Amino acid sequence: MIEALRQLIATDPQSAARQAMASLEAARTAGDHGEIGPLAYVAAQARSQEGRNAEALALIGEAERAFLRLGDPLMATRVQLGRMHVLNELGRHGDALELGTTVEVRLARLGLDDDDRWLLPTVVKNLGVTLGLLGRHREALDAYERALSGYRALDMDDEAPPLLHNAGCELLALGRPEEALRRFRRAAARFAASGEKVAATQSRRDGATAHLQLGRFERALRVLRTASRRFHDLGMDGEVARTTLDIGQAHLLLGQLQEAEQALRAAVRDFERLALPHDRAAALLGLGRVLLRRSRDQDGLGVLATAADLADACDDQPLHAMAILESGLAAGADRSAAVHEALGVLGNGTWPVQTAHVHLHGVAPALDAGRLDDARAHLEGAEDALSMAPRPDLQRRVAHARGLVRLAEGYPAAAIADLDEAVTDLRTDSLDLTDHLARLRFLDDSADAMNDLVVALLAADRTREAAEALSHRKAWVLERQLRSSTAVDDHARAHTPPADAPSRAVVVSWQAHRGQLRAFVTTGDRTTVHELGPLDRIELVVGQVEAQWVRLRGGGPVVARFAERLADTADHLLTLLRSWIIDPLDIPEGAPLVLSPDGSTSHVPFAALGGRARPLIADHQISVTPATGLTTHFDTSLQRDEAPLLLAPTPDALPGTVEEVRALADRLPGAEVLVGAAASTDALSAGLRPGRHVHLACHGRFRTDAPFASDVQLADGWTSAAELAALPWADTTVVLSACAVGRSAALGGERAGMARALLGAGARAVVVAKWDVPDDRTGSLLADAYDAARSGSSLAAALQRAQRTAAATGAHPVSWAAFEVMHR
């Protein structure tokens, strides 16, 4: 019966618990101590699987006492291994570590015979689990190696797969995903060979985390979805729900908030149905984070409050503290109060990872309030926790916090050293960035650290280095974040030094940080910095411009009646924007501009700044680049391409696109034209080659919540930016005649979208529209631009000429200012 109950626990812990408790009550009534011990232990395992760990702990105590009454100290000691597991589930890792150390010594004293020698490596394995939960990952890895050696000495190779799996988890925590993936694969193969399908699938599922850290996003999601199907086929509803939770977390890391919300809501429902409150609390915490990122603050706060209550009921202090911290920070309350409340929940428990995380959230609010002593205290608390949990992400964040404190103390040189440590693995002097950049869990923190490094360099009067640091920060998404598998073609990653800007060009790079905007302006060898004031006013006006233009594009009799008033209002707003972000920079009249926006400036219609009376495009040639310091193609042109590729994939839905590409073909001798079914993804891929120019006229959609899921419609369906980036774009120039695909959104601390996807895949330059554009205006505007480009002008100069021509007709900027040239 005991063995049958153990098997039932894996599939139906509630039924197992009911049956075990019924049998245990009968044994108690009969005073059968021989049955009480085993039944109490099995009941404890079932209760723990349900998440009812306080009851499990009491049952383990009963089992231990029963075995001692029977004079079986060895079995009582074995039950202590179950106590370690439950203590870990309760977050009492320090108690579990102390118990495991005691058990190891006790077993050594008992003088185990050959049949029981397996207990020693088992205790060491459990110590490894506890050390890992304490954040002491190197010690945990060593423990697993010791346990593996002990099992091998006993010819117990069947115990190797779980240890390989656990070692993979520790290697992930240590920032060694390639090694971790190898361990997970070995574990999965060994499990599968022995017929342990559940464990094999669990190892494959955890390998998906390694794929995420390596930037193999689509592969990670495929692995997780496959694991979910296999768990479903095995009838493992709890594991299906846990895998759904992992899928939601993967979408959250990718910035795919809609998909993340769907998966996490499904996980919450499944955990509620399965009566797994602890897992449900974890899913609710993830769901709350997603809702907050989707600007649904009230919904998010409600979900986080439920997560906090549920974690409290489960006696999970770390999860409870994280929910309180997240909700406190999101509620707009005193951030220091939220930090102190979370620390109060953690109390004196041994949770170094969570303790360090909370303390680190306390440093910046204390500094903002001028409480330097409080900031130092939080830094010291984080450093103390770090001594117990030397994780790479925590080490970086503590170095970042230390840099902020040093900067507040007036020691910029020391701050620079600390902040440089925080980003040391995340910077590069070439386009061949390290694989560390693909670790999404570091990107947001590292972007902030690099921004603060810029501030520290400015405080030390090292302006040029500050501008370079800002450029490196902006390059991260461009170079690594979107990649779903391997690196870009070597042709696109050649180690060519950045090209010099045209002699008269002015390079402007904005930095949006801590509610303020500044600009770095480089002319020749001279770089100056300009403080431009608060960001909120710029965000407000950009939003108002977009709202006015949506009305103007909508048309109708009401809009026609008030069109001039709407246009005048937009002109006023555009004039304000120019006076805030361009005019203070003292740019020489007529100088070409190379612009690198940041934050809300990414949505600014630069060509139209100043309004109809004085549009910026009338005074300057404009191009945009994600990272000025890595720019290699200031002067992009079409001269090398004798056979451009022109595509109109959906002639029925957009008949104007066919006219557009055929009219362009008349201007571009030798052009290859693909219309309708011929303009498929495969045809596009086959037509790409270095130096070729591509013009794609089609439907486009931008996704704010998942910018790399923004897509265009080809003949065989909608194709996302991430999927397009897998094609061989190296050294191409691209015009996307599609609505809104020039927009970008925040992802991993940077801006991301369709244009950045193609640039990251190797394209030299991309011409894109930042909002919906009318077909008739688009065709004539681009035709004029092509005429200029084929006569030898760069793409930026050609687009400037076409936009000037359109502006001279009196057309409103909403019809011609959407397009801009983005280049590497």
C-alpha cells in the first residue's frame, strides 16, 4: 500500500493524501506503531506536494517519533531528509542546512552497513539542494559532484541523472548556460533510457531556461511547448501548469506581454483547480508584473495583493516579501516604506537572494530623498546577503548600487570603477558583442547601470567617454537581443571600424534617464553635452502630436471642418518640441544630422519638427541610428545595386502596392518584381544578397507589448520582425512601404522594433514609416526619393529632397514626415 500511495502522489496528491490520512487514522486507533511511521511519512509527502507544508512538517515529526519508539534510529534519520525538503519548501533554508549537516554527522557515527551506505551521498545531495536555495551555488555544485562521486563508488549510476539535472540548475545560476545545457541534455537522455519520462521531460523543460539565457528565444518556447504536450499526455496536470508558468515567464522576458498574460492566467486557473496554492501564488506574482507593464495598474495591484495573501497563507516568506515589494513600488507609495515592509516580512530568515534584492531596491529611494546613511545601510545589507549568495546578477547590481552611493558621496572616480564593474561583461569595443548580452535577466539592470556610468563620467569631466558609454548601451538590443538562434552572418559582423561621419555632419545622441533628458552633440572631434530638462513634458507633447495626427488621418466631415485648427495645434506642438530638443544644441545651419533618439524621443517626427512654417527637414538632411558610436554607414546609397528586388505580396488587399512597385520598376532598370503569391518569405530569402536593395510594399503592424513580434504581411502570411531577422539581410538596403513598422518600444532597457531587427540582422540601412501612411502619398513620395537616389544621392539626402518637395506643396507633415532613414 505504501508504494501504491507514493506512485499516486505524483499524479494525484490530493487523493494520495486522503487515503494516507485515512489509513494513518486507523493505525493510530489500533496503536500500530509499525504502520504509523511509514504512513505518516507518506502522508507528509502528499501534503507537501499539495503545498500544505506546515501539516507535512507535523506529520514528519510523528513519523520520526514512531520510528524511534520502534528502536529504528536509522529510519528516523532517513525521515529527516523529508524534513529538510519541507523546511526548504517553507523557505527555512538555514534550518534545513543545519539539519542536513547534523544528519550527515549522525549517519557517519552510526556506522552504516553496505545496504545503507547510499544514505550519505543522498544527504550530501539534499545539502546541495539547500545550498542552491540559499544562493550558495558554487558550494551546491560541489555538493552535487561529491554526491555523484559517492554514488559511483557504490555502483549506483541510476542516481546520476537527478544530480546532473540539479548541477545544470546551479550552472544556470552561476551564469554558465552552455555547460548547464549539456548537463540537462545528459540528464534527459539518462532519464529517457531508464524509462523515466517525467524526469526526462523536466530536464528538457529546464534546458529551455538555458536557451533563453543564450538568446535562443524561439527554441526555448518550442522546448517548453513540447514539454507541456508531453506532460499532458502523461496525465501530469501539475507539471503542465508549471510549464505553462514557465512559458508565461519566457514571454515576459521577451516583452511579449499579451502572450505572457494569457499563459500566466491559464497557469493561475490550473493551480487553483489542482489546489496548489504555493504555485498559484508564484503565477499570480508573474501575472501582476505583466499587468503592471501593460499599464493596467489597478488590475496588477489587485493580483499582487492576492499573491501576497496566498504566499502568507502558505508561509512562504520570500514570495510574500516579493509580492509586497512589487505592489508597494507600483502603488506609487513611498518606495522606502515598501522596502522596509518587505524586509519586515523576511525578518531574520535566511533568504539572501530575496534580502539582497529588497535592499537593492532601497538604495535609490534613499539617495533621492537625500538620506545617504540609509542608502549606505541598504548597500551594506545587500553586500552581507551577497556574501552568502554570490550570484553574477546580484554582484552586478551591488556594484551598481555601490557606484550610486560613491557618486552621491562626491567620489566620481570611485563611482566609475564600481559602475564599470557592474557592466564589465556587457560592453564591447566592436560589433562582435559577447554572449553575455543575450542574458535578458541582466539587460534592464545593466541599461540602468550604463546610464549611471554616463552620469559619473560627466561628473568627472570625461564627456567623450560618456558619449561612447551611452552609444554602447544603445547598441545592446541592435546587436544581440532580438537574435533567436545563431549570430548574424560573418559578412555583417566584420570587424570594420566605425566610419567617419561626413565632415559637416552633426551627430546628436539623446539620453533619457531618471526623468531627465540630455543630448550629446559631436561635431568632428568635439563633443558637448546639453541638459534639456524633464522628460515628462516631452512625453506629453509627443502624445498630443500623435493624437492630433490620428484625428487628421481619420478624415470625415467633422475633421474637415476643424482640419486647419487641428493642423495649427500640431504646428504649435512641433515648434515646442523643436525648441526643447533641437534649438538648444546650436547646430550649424544646413549641417547633415545623424540622430540617435532615446526614450520618448524615439517617437518624435524629426522631419516635421518646427511645423509647416519651419520643418527641420527644410534645414537639415536627417538620418537616424540606434548607436552613434557604432555607426558604419553614414552615406548609404543604391549605386551598387543593378537589380533591386521589389515585392507587393497582397495585391487584392492593397492594389495600390502593385502600382507602386511597377512604377518604381520603370525608374529602376533591371529590377526584379514579385507580386502576389510570388512574394513569399522563401522568395524574399532567396532574393537577398549583399549589396542588394529591397523594396517591400505591404501591410504592416506594430506591437507595443512585443516589438519584435511586429510583423508585415507576405504572400504566405504575417511574418514577424524576429522571423525576418533570420533571413540573410547582410549589407542590404531596405525600404518598408508599410504602416507604422518604424515605431519602437522599450524591451530589455532599450528600444526595439522592425527596423532594429533588420539592422541587427546585418542590413546597412532601412527606410521605415513611424505611423500609418496613405497609399497615394506614399507612392509619389517614394518615387521622388528613388529618382534622387538613382542620381547618386544618399538615401537620407534623397528622402530629404522628396519630403521638401511634398512640404512645398502645402501638404501637412502627417502625409510626408512618417518616413525616416535608419542605418547602422
